[in-house]
Amino acid sequence: RVLFRSGYGGCGMRYFILKQDPAYQAVAPAVLKWHHKIDVRRIQRMHAADFPEVQLLLIDGDGRIVFPDVIVFPFLLVSEMVRDVIWMYEPHTIFKKIVLLNRPGRQKALYYMPVLEQVTCLDPSSDISPDRRHIRHCVLQYPAIRDKGIFFIGNLNKQYTVLRLDAAESMFHRRAKGIGLDPVEVKEDMGDG
């Protein structure tokens, strides 16, 4: 099942915030004690070397765990198939391997943590919470994102991943599961809103 709501940006190109499909929220792995191992604010290219190549993280859950192709919380984790799609659109992306392990249920899965480019691209007309953790209405400035297929929104206190329509379609054609998309507006100019 894919959650997908259509929306065009002002430039004619469609962009979306990547999120978890609500149908997977109750059954997707819940990562435990990740704060001590991964500082989400440092998932940036300039800090990529600070993360080990492979990391083990424990997950909570009973026998009903489903491993979707995308996990967005506490930070972006993707399956091998989605990693390959990201490489098609952003070939310089760095990935770190993350092994998710549920000891009681003896379930495990290999995911990849993409270290995407952080792009300062929010238009002043965006509606953002005062603590810069929640975007209520997202408007992107097209000149800042011009040819990027997937990236993190910069200058926020929470990780938001933006995906261009063609990259999303490539994932859907490969039957990616667990992906939700929220359309965003895109402005052609870098105006004041």
C-alpha cells in the first residue's frame, strides 16, 4: 500500500516530503536507545566519517514486526532496493549500514542510512513551528533545489526528506512498501513569500 497525494510545485516539477505510510506505523520497527549512538543533527556529508560503516541498533516489537522499505523515524533508513534508487538520482550519496535486531523475536534486517545533502530551501511563506521541528505547510524555493532528486531540508531541528516525483515513481515501480508522500509547494523565485 502506498500513501500518495498528488500536488504540483510552482515550477511544474512535483516534490514530496517522504513519510511513513500510516498503515506501517504500528508494525514498523521501533528503534531503541538510538540517541546514544546516532546524533540526527550530524547526519550530514561533512560528518559522514564520524559514523561507523556498520552499526547495530536494537528494535522493539513483538512478532508482528514488518520491515518496510523506508523508515523515517528516528532518522531515514532505507532498504537495499531504495538505496539503489537513491544512487540513481544522487550518485554521490554516502550510505552507512544499520543492522536492526529484535533479540526476543530473533528478527533482524539490514538497512542503509543515507547521508543526503542538506539544502536550505524553505521559502519564508512556509509555516514552521517556533522550535523548527514541525512543518505545517512546506513551500520550497526551486532555485535552491534545481536538479536534486532526494535531499534533506536544511536549517530544521528535525530530519525532513524531500523526494522528486520521478525518484518516487522509481521506488513505486520496484514495489517499495511503507512509503508515504506529502506534496509540497514549490516557488520558482526566491522571493519574500
